[in-house]
Amino acid sequence: MTHPLRLLLVTFFVGGLSLGIEGLLLQIGVPLALVPEFVLLFVIFLSFYVASSYGVFLAFLCGFLVDMSSGGLLGPWAGSYVICFGAVSLISDRIYVESGFSLVFISVVLTLLSQIIYLLISIDPFSQLFSEWLSLCGRAMSTAVMAPLFFPFLRKLFSYSRGDSIRGRSGGYS
């Protein structure tokens, strides 16, 4: 079983690395619409493999890291990621996570959902939602393309085997 402290440290590592990669892609001129949301992919991973109250805390922490790195309001991304985590963890034992199609579909839906929730929580949601819909769709597609590549990396990082989850084990963090 993965120790809670290890999960916390890996969350900080993956969150920081993901934000660094996203920032680097933006610095070299990649349009925002083509930059995948690696932190959200990590939250999706957590919702499948750490579907517990500790997973909710880790999802909140991921969102809080994104909020802190954005330099804007603190809280909108954290709230968005917690809602996305809850939505997926409710159905996570009914979805075959090893299927690339499942990962792509979940990634597209959750990228759009997280962006819409973020915009609804932020200051001026409707003007941004209508002006940035093309960028939202582009981010959803780029995130979906990265999902089947990112999940095996995370499974290896956590030493999870296929079908392994904390929810399915005895002694999970609840």
C-alpha cells in the first residue's frame, strides 16, 4: 500500500513538474489551446486509484498549486478539481481505466467541466466562457491526447499494477 506521506510528496512533485512543463510550453510559444492540463490528468489518476477522502485532499492540493501559480484568485481551481475528482471517483469502479478510449473520453469531459467550473467561480464567467470556447476545446483535445501516455508513467511512479486501487484494498485512507 502506498504510504500517505509518499502520496503527498509525489503530489507536490507531479504538480510542480506538471506546472513547470505547462509553463515551459507557453514560454517557447506553444498556444494555450495546445497545452495539456497535466495537473488535471493527475487529479483524474487520483480519482481512479486513490478514491478516498485523502484523494479529495490531494485533488484540492493540486488545484491550490494551480491557483498559486496562476497569480489570480485562490480557490477556483481547487474547487474545480475537487468537483471533478468527486465526479470521477463516484463512477471509477465502473470504468475500465486501462482502455485508451475511456481515458480520452474522461479527459475531454473533465477538461471542459473543470474549465467551465473555474470560469463560473471566477469573477466574470460568462464573457470569458463565450470568448474562449475554442481555446477550451483545444485544451480538452490536447489533454486527451496526453492521457494514455501520462497514466502509465503515474502507475509506474506509484508502483501500481493494472486494476490496483486504494479503494479496492483493505485499509484505504478514508
